[in-house]
Amino acid sequence: MRIAILGTGMVGEALGSKLVALGHEVRMGSRTADNPKAAAWVAKAGGKASQGTFADAAAFSELLFNCTLGNASLDVLKAAGEEALRGKVLVDVSNPLDFTKGMPPVLSTAPTDSLGEQLQRAFPSLKVVKALNTMNCHVMVEPSRVPGDHDVFMSGNDADAKARVKQLLTEGFGWKHVIDLGDITTARGTEALLPLWLRLWGTLGTGDFNIHVTRRTHS
């Protein structure tokens, strides 16, 4: 596939490198066409990697990953352009974190909303799938870093889009347990895990951990 990575941070780099390694053509988008962090990633990632503006990356792609800071995500998608996004799948990996009062951050959304929903409302023709936002970026692309069974959650309104993302998660990234929570409003729950995740990170001293849901099965 032709895939856009919106954002040049650790998350975008980890996802972009994995996707290139899987054989996809990946364009990393940023505010400028000559972003130095994107250029360094392209030089490292190899022939199927390229860079451009958010609009360049969106127009190039069949599927996009939003790896921007939550407070910038709406502006980034506006810069990408509604026409370039129309009908495409956006995997929203971002979280609505407010760092204005220092660490740890708090959620910037109300309990009755989520960043995933905000993106879906702003771009109705875009197929937003919230996923991979509850873990470290290295675990996203290499779940075997954490031993045993653990889960990745998924939220979205479009069943076909979720099926496509699930295939990429399982066949591409190696996830064994994908829990489809339902429509995009369920992103409120996964985004709300972030304050707990950050506290666990501080307590455990590592990002190499994840959550697993177990349940009693009735015979």
C-alpha cells in the first residue's frame, strides 16, 4: 500500500520504519517539505520511504496514520486537505493530552467526547479507526517485546475500515488479540486509559508493558 505518516516524532518513525520493512511505500508528512527529522528518517528507512508536506502525504496515500500531538491533530488534518482525505482510512494513534501544567499530563477532552470523535466529526468522509494509542510505540510495531497475551483495542464507525486495519495489525505487526470495542465513541475509553498508562510507566520504569483483558468463559 501507499501509506502516509502524519508526524515526525518517535511514534511516526517507529510506525513508518515498520511499514517500510513490510514492503509498503511510506511518505512522512510534516508542516514543511524539507523537515530535517523526516529527511533523517528517509535516509535511514531506505528506498520506499519519502517525505513531504501533510498535503503531499495525504494525496499520495491510500491509508494514513495520525501520529501528531493530540492538540495539533485537527489542524494537521485541515492542512492535509479534505479532498486528499476523502474516503480514506485514518488510523488515529494520537491522544488528547494537555501538558500545560507539566507532567503527568491530563486529558484535554470532556468525558463525553474523544479526539477520535472530533476528527470524525470534522471530516465525515474520512474513516477514522482509533487504535494503538494505549501503548509504547515500540510495542505497537513489535508486540512480542511484551511476553504472553496482551491486547490492542480498536474503535470506528466503518466495519470495512476496521477489517483493513485489523489485517495490518495481525498480519503485518504480529498482534494476536485485537478487541473491537465498537463505534468511534468507544475511543473515549481507550483515550481515558492514558493517565493510568503514564502512571504505570512511571512505576514500572519501562514502556515495555501492555494490558490484557481476561474473562470467564461459560461452558
